[in-house]
Amino acid sequence: MKILGIETSCDETAVAVIDARPDGSFVPLANIVSSQVAMHERFGGVVPALAAREHAANVGPVFAQALAEAGITDPAHEVGLLAVTRGPGLGPALLVGLTFARTLAWKLGLPLVGADHMDGHIHSNWLGRTMPAAGLFPALNLVVSGGHTELVLMHDHGNYEILGETRDDAVGEAFDKVARLLELGYPGGPRISRLAADGNPAAFTLPRPMADSDTLDFSYSGLKTAVLYLIRDLGGTLTEQQKADIAASFQEAAVDVLISKTRRAAGMHPVRSLMLSGGVSANRLLRERLTSLATELGLPAFIPDMAYTGDNAAMIAVAAYFSHTRGVPAPDHVAMDANLRLGHNQ
Ligand code: KG4
Ligand code: ZN
């Protein structure tokens, strides 16, 4: 069955067509992502009203491009299911995708499933490879993005237990804020990790907030503030080497906490696999450390293909496939929920 996904929760207008094959694989036939990053960069972050305006302008052309790339000329007959992100995300941005999807569902006479954005990120692991049909669950998911930092125990598709989450900033947000302090621009994550490659991670000692506490919750605002004070103590004007050393030291601290909490969670629950997802899963150090942790624990690790770490609509289509096949009825009117919580998505 071919599934067409639509994602407009933040600053990427994305439309994808995937083929859900009988062997359990999901083959992306088209995965179009139109990024607004350049437009938001001068504001240092995403401006919701501008994001909505751009989505409204782009969603039609991106949809047409996805159909063309997937070789679909008659979507009403060639596509079996429509999927759209219903939350969490920026309200005005989500509304554009939802309205487009609902109109399309009505026009084409196709069922429409609303998917949770974070459920989508988790399902990015099902793209670009054939996942084992058995032995995965419970899977311990480390879900890390610009808005979320969560440890999620996945008992099955759609059956999630949130073990811990951030009490303040998300880890991706911390990368973005530290990048701003280092005057690297937006989005900060990729720029910090690139700069960190030239720095010494032991150059500065930064705090590992809540790393030793019993809870599986996270806190990243203190780490960002520690970087702010460090820059001030260094006199405010930094050399290129100092910037690289700060980036490397910050990245080391941020990843350290993620890995130590994941290790702790794996010790507390009967886990059969580790999974990483969300925009921050593009971070090379994090990918390496999670792989090492899985080896240490004797568990398989699933880390998304780099093509699917950031926001995309293929992952939304996979998440929708699973909720559709487990019999969750596709609502007539998929409603937007900007504050939707994972595990309560239907
Ligand atoms: O999942 P995503 O694309 O959007 C949200 O749902 O938030 O995640 C975006 C976040 C941003 O904070 C960005 O800085 C971060 O992911 N990110 C990274 C890297 N690539 C993207 N953080 C650390 N290292 C990276 N290589
Ligand atoms: Zn995301």
C-alpha cells in the first residue's frame, strides 16, 4: 500500500510517498523536504506566522513534486492512505498541513490518519532498512529534538511509556542556544558538532545536570547558562580555538547526560533494543556513544539513516501506517493538537 504523508509542524514543508511492502519494509518513493531555515535564520529561530505563510505557499508545489517523483498520476487510486502531523508543533504551521490534508482526503476520497510528530520520529527507524518482525520490544527510545528530550519505553507501536523527559530546555534547543552564544547562527546543532570536531572536549569542565540523580528526567537550561558564564569569564571575545573548545566541551557534556540516563533506564526496565530518533540523532558523537552503549549492554541499536533524522513526512507516513493497521479508526475530521502528548495520539 502506498501512503502519502504531510508534515508542517515547524520549519520544513514535507511531503512523502512510501510503499508499505508485505515483507514489512517501508520504501520511500519520494521524500521531499522544503526547508525554511534560511528565512528564519535572521530571527535566530522559527517565527510561527512566517512559517505558516511559507507552508501555505509551498505545500502545493511540494505535494506535486512528491507525486511526480513517486511516479503517481492518479492518487485517488494509487494511494491507499493519507497521513498528516497533527501535533505537537507550532499551531499556525500545523494548521496549514492539516487543512491541506483534509481537503485532499475529501477530494480524493481517501482515509486520513493524524500522526503524532514524535511517534513519527520514532518510526524513522523503520525507513531505509527492514526492521526485525520480532524481538524488538520493549524498545528503549531516546527521542531528542529541538522541542523534546525523552526516554520512551515502547511496548509496541502506539503503546508508549514515557520514563523521563526534560524539565526545561530540550537538548536540541540547548545546542541552538549555545550556537547563538558562540555566534554560529541557526540551527545550531549541526554547526556546533562541526566546530566541535576541531576542539578539545576536555578543555573546559561543564556541568552534567541531573546526571547522577535517581530520576530519568533531564535538565539542559543549567548547561546553557554555564556556557554563558564561561564565555563571560573568558572576556567575551573568543578566539576560533576557544570557540571550538567550548563547542566540543558542551557537546561532550550534553551527550554524556543523554547516555548516562539511557544506561540507567536500561538497568531499570527489561529492554530488548535501543532506538535513537529526532533531529539531534544526526549528531555523530551521540550516534557513536549510543552504539557503544548498546554493545556494552548486549542489545541491538537502531539509529536512523541520516536521510531521516530531521523532520520529514516519510516518518509520519510510517507512524500512520501502524496506527491504521492496528485498527485505530481514521477520524472523519482529524483535529489539530499543538500540545499533543506521545501515546495519546488518537
Ligand atoms: O526533529 P527536528 O528536525 O525538529 C524538531 O522536531 O524539533 O530537530 C531539530 C533540532 C534542532 O535543535 C537542531 O539544532 C538539532 O535538532 N540538530 C542537532 C544536529 N542536527 C540537528 N543537534 C546536534 N547535533 C546535530 N548534528
Ligand atoms: Zn522533529
